[in-house]
Amino acid sequence: MKKNGAWLLKIGQLRAVLRRFFVVLLFVCAGMFFLLGKVNSPMVDKIDKAMISVTGPVMSVIEFPARIIHRIYTYFYDISHIYADNKILRAENHQLMVLQNKVRTLEVENQLLERLLNYVPPLEASFISAKIIAESGDNFTHMILVYIGDENVKRGQIVLGDESVIGRIDSVSGHYAKVILVTDINSKIPVVVERTRVRGILSGNNTAFPQMIFVRSNADVQEGDVIVTSGVGGMFPAGLPIGFVSSNKGGVISVETMADISRIEYVRIVDYGLTLDELPDSSTEVP
């Protein structure tokens, strides 16, 4: 064991000596090459050219993989940056799409409000605009619920769509009002044919086409005739447009409303100063 330890010690000392020798040799060789580079001698030039001719191809071979690795690294580096930029662009594009949808929604609402503003009520009337928040179009009722906020809305006031009557206020509760549509089975409006002044009652039937009833069988009522309110009974002012005669078959006169009630989003509630407290209460209350 002692012999092995002694040998290992000697080998370690030998390695240390050799390391110092090679370091000194390296510095000496470097100094010699430096001095040879300063000497203008044909022999030195030949040796320099020979070394260049030998090391040139070797360096080219060594440099080729380095260039390939550099190109591969640059390629993947660019891809990573492109991916990051694409991710940012997708997020920005999503935000732009959201903003675009909001702008389109505002444009549609603005157009609807502008169409409402095209109607000019009489001087003695006042009005507010309200947004539809719910509707009921089943086999029993045709009503809508509108948000009125703090506005002073009363039962019986007229409700207009784009340019025509679509119903009246049935009841008010807090910030909301329920509108009974002209298509509701409980809706009965005195009307007149604008062309011939034939009178009747526009009665809802819970379909999209209310009927004009109590009209003489020989009355001059044709398809396309405009139906307006007659003002009889004091429920509605005279002359408000409601719809057109869509058919007159066997005395059954169907009317198509001017306003597409199924697509209306905003309504106008007009106060003509009429007192309709004598109207019977509705059986349905606003939630």
C-alpha cells in the first residue's frame, strides 16, 4: 500500500512538472511565431504560405458545420420571434373584432333611434324612447316589456315602432312598462280605411295579422289599403298609421302591420294627454 502511494505521489509530481513545461513551451512557441512574423525572409514566407495552404481547407471544413449551425439557430430564433409576434397580433385582432362588433351594434342602435326620430308628434304631445327587454308571443298573449327608467309613463299611452302604432301601455311597475301589442287578442282599436273612410275595429288574434271587424260586407276595402286610427272612443288620436290590408276574403279582412314587431328593439312612447283611467285593468301584471 505504501509503495502504491509513493508511485501515485511521483506520478502527480511528474504531471505537475509536465504541465509547467508545456505552458512554458506554449509561450516560447508563441514568441517564436510572433518573431517569425516580423522577419522578412523568403523561407518564412514559404512556411507561411505552406501553412495557409494547409490550414485553409481545414478551416473551411471546420467552418462549414459552424455556418450550418448558425443558420439553423437563426432560423429557429426567427421562428420563435414570429410565433411571439403572431400571438400578439392575434390578441390585437381579437380586440379589434370585439370593438368592431360593438361599433356595429352601436351603428344599428343609432339607425333605429334615427328612424324613431323621423316621426314628429303633434305639438301637444310629448314622447320618450324605450328599449325592449322582453317579449311574449305565445298563443295567449302578444306583449312586450320595455325599460322606461324614471320617466313618467302612464297606462294607456300610445306606443310606436318605426313610424306606426304597435300598441299601448297596459301597466307600469317601477322602471318597467308592459305594452299590449295590436296583435294581442285583447287589443281592440277603432280604425278607418284611409282611402274610403270605411270604419271598423282592428282586433288582435295572437297572430302576426290582426283582423278588421265590424265592417259591412259590401264595404270598399282592397288589398294594400292603409289602415289608420279613427280617433273614435278617445283611446287613440285620429290618423295614426297601423298597417295595410293584406287580404279580404269572404269579408275576413287581415291587416299586416307596417312595423315588423318581431324585429323592433326600440319603441317610442307618446303622451297625447289622453286620460284612459276608465280602461279595464289587465289580468297580467309586470314582473
